[in-house]
Amino acid sequence: MIVDSGNASNYFQIGDELTEDWKSKISGTETNYADVPFYVTHFQDDVVARIAGADVEVNGMYLEWKYTTPFAIPFCAPQSIQMFDGTGGTPDGLPAGKYAFKVKSLPNWSTAATAYQGKYICFETTQAIPSGGVLVGVGWGNNNTWSLKTQTSYLNNRTDIEALTITVQDELPTGYTYMGETWGSDVGYGVLNWCECVPYGDNTWRDSDLRQWLNSNAEAGNWWQQITRYNMQPNSATTHAGFLNGYSNDFISKLKTIKVAQNTNTVKEKEGMVYTYDKIFIASRQQMNTNTTNESGDEKWQYYIDLAVGQENLDTSGRFKNGQTYAILKRYGLGATTTAYIFFNRSANRASGYGVYGCGDSGYLGNSYAYDACRCLPACVI
């Protein structure tokens, strides 16, 4: 094969368009897109691919969709505070009673910080949470109107059990069972989720709904699984077939499963670099030649190096700058090629648990919430 032999650059140029048919399937309705274009974005002779269970360096040619996906998928749906299924230190269900947990640090910019940071959220359930049921937040965001409710499951056919009234206390009241601090030590009720991920989702690519969708060829209802105990099934899991379901088996057989890096956020994970093995992924900020350092080891894609030439407001290394607008980075939608759309990168805004970098419909380089329904530019290596 041309690429495997290291001769791809003798036959293709950066920016060339290759095409492949793709179809979407939503709620059983298929939409066929003929000759969907990829840009050739980069050549690399030391791509780390997973072959027969081992990491092997191979020659690779990176391809990225010219247009965004024709619909939006959240990076990660809003999450629960806790799921009670008898695993991860949790009880198997939660009896009715009086409970409280303490709120760990919140961002200084959040108006919720003054109201809740370092304080106890106290509530009483009159109905037990069944095995596998969840405690979720309502209105948990940049406001002072938090509330809670219980639900029967993390799956999207879940039903509400009851809405809960909360009180906020400086000290743990007498008669309340302490459940621990959010993202703190397990005191018998499992580690409670990081507060920011409850309303906005988690920005870790490894655990994301978007990654699962992109790398699955399953039908709707079969591609999503709960990766962390806080994940809540998105609606798209039961309506949309997996992204790879839209490609032929012949094309899928040409895709390399490569090692993909992400530097996690520093407020929740604190893991540093994490890795996944993916056939389909989305570009990191570093690959997009942007001056946010997130993925060590990612080579800048030549396509984006070339796009930056002659642009204004670059940094001293010729990279696009976060917080600036570059019309040349705008991308239009598949099937709607005169309309620009916001699209995700996979890089986390490391100062938050939920911020995912991306590009706006004006070409502005900023970040979105993980739960936002944004489009993406699927990429692969052949």
C-alpha cells in the first residue's frame, strides 16, 4: 500500500481532497451522502498504531472531514452526582432519609461559588432510590438556584422519582447522614462527582459520548455504554447509529487504530496525559497549530501550518492564538455547505472540568461546554 510504504507524499499533497460515501441513520431514517470529502492534513512516519495488541510505529496519512458532521452530538451529556448500584463504594440503592454532602471548590467566576463553596447541601428523600438509581442536580450552573432530584436510572428512559428541596448550611446538621465532599474521599457513599461536570458534562476525551459514537459501527441503542459511574446516557444513543455504521466495511478495514493523547483537566482528573486507541478522532489544539499546549507528542498538522501562513494575529511561532478569530478556520456543514458551524476539538480547557476547545462559526478559537450539542470534523489515519 502506498501509505504503508512511506510513499504517500509522492502521490498526494497536503490539502488534496479524497472522498468516500457515508450515510447517517437517525431513528431508522437513512440519509446517503455521496463522495464526502476528506482533506489530506498530514504525513507522519512514526504514528503509533495498535496492531495485534502492541504499539507499533507505522507510516500514516491523516485525513479530516472538509465539512462538519450534518448534525451535532454533545461531547459529554450532563452527569449525575452519584449512582447507587452497590459498586464503587456506593450502597445498592439509597434508603429514604436525611442526607448532606459538602461542596468542594468552585470556579471563582461562578456566582454559585459564594453561595455553595465549602458548604453543606442538605436534603431529605421520602422515597428510596432503587438499585442503579441516581442523584442528579437541577440548575447546577452559574447561578444560585441549585436543586436536586432522584431518578430511576442513568439510561435515557429513566424517570423522575422525586424533586428534593435543599438547604445550605455552614455546618453538618444533626440527624443528617454525611455522604462526603464532592470529588473527595469515599465515606461510604462512593466518590461524589465534580460539581462542574454535573450541569456541563466532563471534558475528558477518553470518557466522552462523542468518542464512543465516532468509533462505533453499531445500530442505535447499541453503541453507548456507561464508562464512568457518573455518565448519563444521551438521547442520541438511542436515535443515532454509530458514525462508522455509515461507512463500508472496505473503507473501515483501511483505517488504522492509533494511539490518541489528551492532557486531562487539572481540577478533577489530575492524571496528566491519558491515551485512547481510536479509528476515528477529532483534532487536538496542537494538531490544529494553535498555541494552547495540551497534547504532548502531537505533531502539528501541515495543513494547519499552511493555513496560518499570511494570517494576522499569530503568535511568534506562527501558530493560531486562542481567543482570536480566523475566518480561514470556519467550517461549513455537510449537506449545508453555505452555513458555518461550531465544531469541537478534543483538547480540554484544563482549568475546568467541562470546557472543551473548539472553533466557532466565525472562526473564533474558544471553548464550549462539554454538554453543548456541537458538530465535529471526524479524522482518521490510513
